[in-house]
Amino acid sequence: MERSKAESITAYLEARQQQRAAPDAPASGGTSLGLLAALAAAPQGTMALADLHKASGMNFGDFFQAIKRLADTGFLTVSGQFGSETAQITKLGSEVADLARAS
């Protein structure tokens, strides 16, 4: 079932609120929205999880929690074998990343 634009906007607003609640996040994109932006900019919206972690500037615990939240909300999927997992942005995740870029 496809999600409506209203759900995309709600998801975007929730992500922005989480970002504002973490003002100490690095400017390099160390937030959930930063992870979505990095995936949206990647070829085919896909990155190795290790590369995404490196690009995020986040510590492992924060990165893991952000990936889990993004996957649980349907903004990205994680696939592959342990140690070589890949993250791929979903259509909903792309919509949220677009909304974040536009604001």
C-alpha cells in the first residue's frame, strides 16, 4: 500500500523535531535526516552501511539507533549479510529527504 503525501509530511515533521531535540549533532549530517540526505544523493539511493556510517560522523550507538528508527518507519531498508549490509532509501524516505532539502 502506498503512503499518502500527508504521511510523508508528518514523517518529515517528526524527523525535524527529533533533529531539533539533538542540537549537538555534527553539522556533517549526524542526524536521521542527514542519513536520508546521504542516501538520496547516492547512486540508486543505496550505500554500504559501513560507508554511510563513516559519512555520518555519528558514533556507532547513535548511528545504529538512527538506522533502526529509519527502517522501522519505512524510510529505508537494510539488506545483505552481516558485515556487508547495504542501506537503500525507500520512496517515502526520498519524499522526506526532498521535503528536508526544500525547507
